[in-house]
Amino acid sequence: MDIVTWNVNSLRARMPRVLEFLEERRPDVVCLQETKVVDELFPAEPLEELGYQIVRHGQKTYNGVAILSRHGIEDAWCGFDGDGSDEEARVLGATVGDVMLLNLYVVNGKSVGDPKYDHKLRWMERVAALVQERYPMTEKVVVTGDFNVTFDDRDVYDPDGWRDKILCSAPEREALAAIMAPGLVDALRHFNQDEGVYTWWDFRTRGFQRKQGLRIDHFLVSPPALEAATGVEVDLVRRDGEKPSDHAPVILTLA
DNA sequence: ATGGTCGCGGAGCGA
């Protein structure tokens, strides 16, 4: 089973690239972030025609998460309270087969010290509590999405330039570790110790062309899910070409 | 330190 995480930076703007990706790779499950579309305007039909069931949790202009699946989606819920009552649409949970999914679009935080940064740290604390309460590590758990946090220098093209900056600060990394504390593992690092594996490149600096990126999109998996995992791959083809997102899709394969 | 480019929505904000 292939599970994808992809921050598409507007689903409607990205539809040609998303459809091309789905047709070529036929992934089983796709967790999308930054759909930037209210549920009533979600472009479901072309995705359903490719065989995908859809659960979505969107809002106007900003944020928005969705899960596409070629297999039955069960027990879907959204927002910290499970009812979509959050101000920001960033949390979507569901079960597909024996895999418990949590799809997250973590707060960006703007810059260290900004009020949005404090909001990010508090928001991540709520995620940690949610994982602890609702995701037993004895199950196949996959917590994925755009975390807007790097793990270490290997995830950063210019570690000294980014030292203690947003996406790289110690408090953010500690908040990420707290989410993983019950027993989640960074699946990509289990398979690949190389530096320079990135998932996001800034539009403004033409980061992709300059090979200047960060790894901020992750798969955090429980021991049973790690046992089933056979690899994690970043699909760089999707970051190149016509009207790409600023993120590449990341693909986790489970046996 | 700032700006650079996208997307949304139709100016300025968020990333």
C-alpha cells in the first residue's frame, strides 16, 4: 500500500499536476494539505473518476486538508474535537484498512518570536496530546503531513544560515519530538541517512533550481507500521515542470 | 535585514 503526503498549495490550482500524479503512480492513499478550498467547491469528480474516495476538511483561502483513498475510508473525523469546529482546517483523521491515519498541516509560525510562532508551539502540543489519546502504538499508525519543522542539519540546505530560524529552531524540534514520544519513528530516516533529502523549496529564491530545500513533510509511524514499511521516496518530478507546488509529494510504501 | 514568487481575490496576507 502506497501512502502519499503532499502539500499542494491550492488543490484547484494544482489539479493538472495532481491528476497526472494519480494516473501515473496510482497511490492507494493520498493525504493533501493546503487545499485552500471550502468543501462545497472541492473538485471531487475528476478524483472520484480515478477511483478515489474522498474525505475533506476545508476553509476559504487558507489551510485545508483532505484524504483520497482507493480503499474504504472509515471513521473519518476532523479538527481537534473531531467535529471540524477549529478556526483553522489543519487536522483530519481516518482509518483505511488496518492503518490509522492522521493528516496534519502544522502551523508555519512565520518567524521565531512572532505571535504565530507561539501559536505553532501551542498547536503542536495539542497534536501531541491528540496522538497520545487517540493513536495506540500497538496499531499501524501513520501520522503524516506538512510539519513545517526539520529534524536536524541533514534536512537543511544551509544549516548555519538556518540555525535557530523558523522551521529549524530547537523548540519546534522539541515539539515534534513530543508528538513522537509515544513511539513514532521518522520513516524516511529509517531507510535513508543521507543529507540533502528535501520536500520543500522556496518559490521566492527559486530554491528548487538551486537545490536549496528543506525536509519538512514527514511520515511518523508506529512500530507495527514501521515493520510493514519497505521504503520512503520523494517524487521530485512533481516539483519540476509546469505550475508545481512548492512541496514535492512523499510516498511511504507498506507491504 | 530585505526581497525574491506563488495563490487567493481582487488589496494585502500567508507561505
